[in-house]
Amino acid sequence: MAATENPELWAFLKTLRAGEMLSGQISSVERFGVFVALDDGPEHPVFPGVGFITIPELSWRHVETASDVVQVGRRVTCEFLQFDTTNGEARLSLRATQPDPFQMFADITAVGQTLQGRVTKLVPFGVFVRLTDDIEGLVHLQELSWTPVEDPETVVRVGDKPRQLWIDLCRSRNN
């Protein structure tokens, strides 16, 4: 029976509301995401779990593979985002259950504050700078020097720790 033809599955999925917390056990780790056998959910007729977490929803950090974050058998509590009507899955977020490092950074950093970091990547339009373990910022090309710069490599290199970087936060601390 296909997922779309399973009345028990559809009845369960229709009861879920965005933001609801669901618990279960990781049943399969794939290159495209993670299946979760939900505690209160029915068996899925096709997949190893009714719940599914995409790679970006596993963590606030960049994740290369799902197994960097979770393993089969681990118990998780996730936020329900929506249900996938094509596959008959509850789309979940593990990331939503963790503090947002960007909000925490914005809460402790003043607009216009001078910060220090390490250059991690050069791109045609600027450089990425690691400010904390969880935060990387972009310094646009026009902000690298008082004089026009066409190539960031003429000013900095990967691994450099410039004396100062001017980071202009887009929002105030009160937002």
C-alpha cells in the first residue's frame, strides 16, 4: 500500500499542528536526511519512519552528513514543521529545539561594534570570517579597505586574523 492510500497515516498526520513537539527514535540515517519512528505515530507503509528531518533542519551548524549529528537508535524530540503530502511524512526540525546562535550573538553584540575573527573563505564579493564557533560573517569587498579592492586576496588570505573587522549588524539588539 502506498503512503497516500494509508488512512491511519493520514488521520495521524492531520492531527499534527505546526510547532508541536514530537518524540521518537532515529530509525534510518540517509544522505538526504533522517527518518524518525515517532512514539505516537503509526508505521509508515514505505519508509522506516513517519517523521523526516532534512539535513538543514538537523543543526544550526553546517552539516556534511546526517551521521555527524545523529545515529540510528538515538531518541530525539523535534518540532513539527508541516506534513509532506507526497510522501506521507511529518517534516520535523531538530534545529528548532536548540538555541539560535545567531539570535544569541545579536543579543550580546552591539550594532557597529568592532569584532575580531579569522578569515575562513575568500569569494569574489568579499571574505567570510569566523567570529565564534557558531558564527561566521561576511565582510563585503568594499568594506575590506579604504581604497577600492577588486580581489580580496590582495588584502587578506584564508587563516588571517585581521586586527579589526567592522561588522555592521542589520538589526538592533532590541529586535
